Amino acid sequence: MNQTSTLLLGIALAIIMLGMGLSLVPDDFKRIIKKPWAVLIGLVLQIVVLPIIAFGIAYYLALPSFIALGLIILAACPGGPTSNLITHLANGDTALSVTLTAVSSFATIVTIPFVINLGSSFFLSQDQTILLDVPDTIKKILIVSIVPIILGMSIRKFLPSFAQKMAKPTRIASTVILIVMIVGIVVKERNNVIAYFAQAGMATLLLNIITMGLGYAVARLAQLKSAQATSIAIETGIQNGTMAITIAIGIMGRVDLSIAAGVYSLIMFFTSGAVIFIFSKKNKKEEVLGFSESK
């Protein structure tokens, strides 16, 4: 990867994170105090359990080393901005979803390099191992993700009308950027694309389904409402594929490590559609019943 490509990847991710920041307000972080149990469950599942499941899937399926590490990179990333929209369409607890996305985006800047280094040491041979410089990686992720989020929040606070106008264009830009990234991966790896996608397809599908199912089950066992459980399931199962691609190509300099994230980004649209179909009516019904009982 040349410096221009790396810079463009960083700018692309920054635009997406800026869009996320435009949708956040300080109260989204204060919700940790208001709903500590739900937020704690969501964060533990996403930051701790999700990478463990990714390790298990990669090991069990005996994936090629670059796809295995790509899966770990994906699992190390926070929830994607898309998760908030999916939660809203599924009639989940959108406020909780926004809080989990925001908090995990800040928390994972510290955990990402450690999880990736562990994955690299485990799945790559000794002469191929790629160990990230932890402080430098944290700094880079901070610049392209956290700074834009804070900038977006500042714009929303001081220029609310402008932030509202920019909300839709940034969402469209996010989708276009992700599509361009995936097309770029396909073009770069065109000679092996079918084999790679076949290998990564089952792994990413399993990661998506297992983590969403586990997220919902754990939340319900903790006696959270269906809407909250839906939010936790989606936040656990929907990752920031754009960030994973940026880390793989922009920071680690390996296009092949981005294949898992690229495949996952396509698969999640289908699984998300299923989640929306299954839970939208269920959560709406529970909400109506709960309202009736409270009257």
C-alpha cells in the first residue's frame, strides 16, 4: 500500500466516524449510569466474548491464516454506525444501541491492538507474525475515529441545524465508501476472489449469527426487555467493517487481511434484514402489551 492509499482509507473512515459523531449527544454517555446493567452486558459481550468466539470459529474451521487473522481484526472492532439504524428498524432500544456504539468506539481503541497481536501470534507462523506497535496503533485509531466523533458531537452542539442537514449525506457517504472498499478488495484479489470469499463466507456468517444469537439470549437471561435484548444482539453481532478494512490495509498493509471484513460487510445486510423482519413485530407487540399493563 502506498501512502496515498493509506491516507484515503484514513479519510474515508474519518468521514464515517464524523457522521456517527453528528448523531451523538452527551446524554448518550450518561445513559451508562441510567442503564448500567444493560450497557455492561453489551460491552462485555462485544469487547470480550466476541473476539473469543472469533478465535474459536477460526480454529475450528481451520481457516487459512490470513482469513483467520482477518476475522480477529473484524471481531476486535467496535459496533458499526449501521447498527443504530438496524436497531431502530427492528424496534429495539435505539438509545441503548447508540450508547453501546459510542462507548465501544472509545473503549476498543485500547483493546484492538492487543487482540490483533494475540491473533497474529496464534494464527500466523513465526516468520509471518505481524505485531502492531500498540501506542502507535492507538494513536492512529484515535486520529481517524475518536477525533472525528468528538468533532461531530461538537458540530451537533454548536451548529445543530448544520448537523441535521449533514446527517443524511454522511450516511450515504458511509455506504458508498464501504462499497468502494469492497470493490477495491475484489479487484486487488480478483484471481483468488471466489476461493477467498467461499472460505471467509461461512466463518463470517457464523460469527454474525452466533454473536447475535448469544447477545439476545444472554440479555434475556439477565431479564432485560426484548427491545434491549435486540439492541445488545445487534451491537454484539454487527461490527464496523470499514474500520476493520482500514486497519488491515491502512495500518497492517495487507489487502488479504481485509477479505473477511469485506465478505462480512455483504453478509450482514442479509442477516440484518432477517433480524428486522423477526423482531420488529415482536418488539412492537411487547411494547404495546407493556403499555397496556402499565395503565
